[in-house]
Amino acid sequence: MEGWTYGPYRKAEDLPSALLDKVRRMAKQSMETWNGETKELRAAPLAIGRLAEIKAPALAIVGDLDMPNILEIVGLLEKDLPNFEKVTIPGVAHMVNLEKPQEFDKAVLGFLKKTYGH
């Protein structure tokens, strides 16, 4: 909950209770349907070393209050993906689409229009 909602820079009481309740329900459902037998598969060689090979356009939308490791991962993508765009939404953590849906939608639609002309 902490990483997904308020991140390392805010407290739960800084957010609307409806948002916290929604994320709790999502997390509960995810845990209830989790299959412990599922195995993680890793690409060989690791994809992180092959990002420059990816030619497809990519978009990352991040909140400036997200967990530092998430921002670091996005920084790696920004550095190594050739057709990459990053949009940073101020004042939110990981759940950008739930905290600021209009800004999220604007970023996605702008990227799609610029990329695909629609």
C-alpha cells in the first residue's frame, strides 16, 4: 500500500480515503487470486542490456513522489530506449492514473496522437 499509494514522501492521511480503499481492494483481489506456483521467467540475455534494440515507441508516466527505485528504472529506460518518452506528473506517487486521471489521460492521448497520428 505504501509504495503504490503515498510513496516514501507522504502519509496515508495525505490522500483521500476513497483512493486508499480502492487500492486496498485491488491489492486484496490480487492476493486472493495469486497463484503461488507461477514461476518468474527471465529473458536470457537480460533485457536491460538490450534496450537499444527496441524500436517501438514507449511511454512512461511517473509521479514525482514515486519510490526511488521506480524512478531509477524509468531513468534507465529513458537513457537506453531510442524511442522513449517520459511524462512526470507532480504531486503523485505510483498510482498516477488514480490520483490524477485527467493528467494521465492527457499524457497517454498526446503520446498516441504524436506517435500514431490519431
